[in-house]
Amino acid sequence: MTNELTAAGIDPFDESVYRAVLTRRTAAPAELAADLGCSPVRAARALDRLHDHGLVGRLAGARRRYAAIEPGAAVESLIRNRTAELDRVRSAADELSRLFAAAQAGTAGEEEVEITTGREALGRWFVRLQQEAREDVMTLDRPPYALTTSNPVESTALGRGVRYRAVYAPEALEWPGVLEDIRGLVRRGEQARVMPGLRIKLAIADRRLALMPLSLDLDGVRAAVIRPSSLLDALTDYWELCWKQALPLDAPAEDPLDEEDRLVLTLLVSGLKDEAIARQLGWSVRTMRRRMSRLHELLGAVNRFQAGVVAARRGWI
């Protein structure tokens, strides 16, 4: 399997698909599946990723058929994008070093980075960050929680017009009461998404102030309060990447699913097990699986992964 484009962020299998399209000039998923000895579904997913990377374009017509973009221009664009990402990381290196030094020494920076210690101090800063927000609050949320899982300050801020966008780890949805709290906040205006693999907690207000615990061990926790700096810019960019990759927990404009169906699909794709989903929704496992069976029929899917893929492509989640 080829891997020359791996450094540019292209999976080796996707590169094989791209080379096959280049050879054929235009191709459908079924044709590429025959060439590569894989399923048409796998070939179609690879084509979707190549399309997102700007390496192939979809041709007009009802049937899915793709043509390769001229490699020189397409790959050069990939390289520029990857270089821009690395430049942003490099520009934050000095700030990251300063944060590390402050954490090691236990001192608080007077300018861009301040270190605060203890659960209560972390809680006070989280409340202050929200109270001072004028336009938007962006968060990455996962357990454990310093004081409580609920956030009454958010409801007040939403009422005065502050926009909230939150990315939750699946582990957060398993905590008692958290999913119901999120659904209530979504009804008040929060935009909520879920993303597996979330490793940090973060809150950013108006892109001018951020709060980030330095570990997930909340006994004697130390957190960084970050003001306008390259580090804050880098953390904002990281939040934006998480937001783009996460799955919405709120509703699209129109779809044939009710709120609970859509939530079941989102939680399944996020990696929660049947028992955890049933517990969060107050169902028996049998009821949850019966609802999932109905969704499989509606989507024409044979398993949970395929159901998630089909629902996402239709814009239902």
C-alpha cells in the first residue's frame, strides 16, 4: 500500500483510491472496489475524504462518479494547509514554554498566563469567565467536574444573548443527570456537539480569556488562566478543529427523526454502549435495541456504524 502522501494527512488506503482514480481518470465507488479488492462502501468513504481534501471532484449526475483533481495543484494545496497548521503550533511554542515554566515553579504570570490552584478557585474562575462574556463562550467538556455537573450561570448568560457552543466527551454523557442538563441547555439556545477522544477541559470567552485545567486530577488541581496571546490563539484554533469534527447533539432543520431517535444515533456514533444509552434515556436495553432496529430499517443499514454513516450523509445528525 502506498504512503507517500501520509505526511500531508492522507491515509494510505485513501492514497490507493486516489491513484486508482488517476489511472481511470473518472471512476465510481463500485469500479474502485473491484480494482482494490474492497467493499464499495469503503471505497465511497475514501472518496468522500479525498473530496474533503480537494483531491477529487464529484461529477454532475445522479450516479456517484468522481474525477481526480490535477495532482500538482491539489497536493500543493494540501502541503500549504499542513504548513499553516504547523506554523500556528510553532508560533505558540514560546507561550507553551512559559506556561510549563510557570506550572513547574508554581508562580503566576502577571500578563498572558496566570496559574490558579484548587477546586474552588477553578470554579470561581469558570463563573467569572462566563459572567464577563459579552458575545460567546466555547467549551470542551469532560469529566471529572470540580464542583457540580450543572452550570446555572450558563442559563443566565444565554438569556442576555451570549452564544454558547460546547463539545462534550462521550464520558460526560454517562454521568447521572448530565445528558438531561445538556438537553435543557440546548432548548435554551446552546449549540452542543459530542466528540470521542476528547482529552482536555477548556473554556474560552470572547476569544480573549481562556481557562484550562492542567490535569484531570482535581485534587489540588492547577489551572491556567490565559489572556490574549499566541497560546490563546492556538487553543482557539484547537477548539475550532474539535468543533468541526464533533457530531451535533441538537436538531437539523428538517428530518424524519424525532429528538430521541436523533439522540440515539448520535450517542451510538460517539461510542457509547447500548446499556449506557438506555440508562441515560431511562429505557430498558430491550426498548433501546427495538428503537435501534427501527432506525436500521428506516436507514437501510445493517449495523450501528452504517446507520451513523447514512444518517450523517443525509444530514440527520
